Amino acid sequence: MTDQPPLWLRPEQGTRGPKPAHSRRDVAVAAIRIADAEGLDAVSMRRVAAELGAGTTSLYRYVSKKDEVLELMGDEVMGELRDTVLPPGWRDGLRTVARLLREVSLRHPWFPAVAAGRAIHGPHSLRWRELTLSAFDDVDLTTDEMLAGLGTLSAFVLGHVLGELADREAARRSGLDREQWMEQQGEYGPMIMNSGRYPRFTRVIVEAELPHAADLQDRGFEAGLDRVLAGIAAHLPDR
């Protein structure tokens, strides 16, 4: 156990000592620059301090550990959505939430790993959570039912984004874009089909159009989102 209060309860500036040269937001922005360029593993107290042109010890004036740096990073990213206004109706509202969460996660590839963990209670994150809950304002749901719906939506979005990011990384490692990779795999197709062991997957090879679409990721996301929203709709009370 620790006797230190949560990050968001501690004052930005201590009551003793000289005025800090930076702010918590400076720490977050510096850490985000590192993570965007090199990944989350590259973020360390020493590296963030160096990015700020400060000593590692001085960073502890703003945060007490790396986990708090991650909190600041996650909250700063949610601040990118601070001007969001949801359209009326729960379905269009949640569709907007899902699309924006996907966009910000693709913009910051490390973000899904942070967002999937413990909830961040910084001001930007709280505003976003309040906004997403407001999508259900006109629906008679219990709080737990709202949380279940939003949790399902978030799990779908973050899961889809992780697949997109993994595909990007595979292209980077192999030097093959998706179309080139599909052409390479196509040489294996006849062997799979002629074996007779995989009749269902053979149908996929012969009939499926989506895997070959140039906008595969966008279409796949929207198709999956439609099904998630249909599942949420199935649990809404009849009115």
C-alpha cells in the first residue's frame, strides 16, 4: 500500500521549493512524442526527462512513477476529443464514439494498450466518459447495463485496432503490403482447396470479397460495428 494520494488529487505545483520549469502536460506531451515514434517500451522516466531537457530526478516533482506518466499520456490523448458533440439517438451517438476512438487509437498506436487497462480519471478522460454515457440519456437502462454496452463497444474497437496495427507491423517487417502478401498467399490456395479437408475455408477463398478490398479495414470495422450496435439494441427495453 502507498500513503500517496492519486495523481489527480495532488496539486500540480508543490507548496515548497522553486516553481517547476515544466507542467504535467509537458511531461505527457514529451512522453507521447517518444511513444508515437518508438513505441510504449521506449517511454521511461530517464527518457522523458531527457526529452524535456531535465534531469531524471526532477521528473519526480511531477509524477512518482512511470504508471503515472502513462496516465498523463492517456488523458492527454483523450483531450484530442474534447470538442466532440454527439448526434442525437443512442445508435448514432455510439457510432460516433466508436469511430473517434478508432481514429485516435490509430493515430497513437500505443494508446490501446493504455486504454485497455485500468480506467484513467483525468479531466479529459472523465469528460469523454461522461459524453459516452450521455448517448443513453433517452434509453431506460440501469447503470450496469450502460456500462456493459459501452464495454462491449470499446472492446470491439480496441480489438479491431490491434488487428489493424498488427497488419501494419507485418507489412513493415516483411516489406510486403497487403496486396503483395495476398498474391504470395494465393500460390498456396489451390493446395488448400484441392486437399478437400477445408470445405468451409475453400468457400472463403472462392467467394469472399472483403479480404481483397482496398478499403478492407474500413469496411470490416463498419460491418463489425453494425453487429455490435445490433447486439446492444437487442438488450434495450421495448418502448
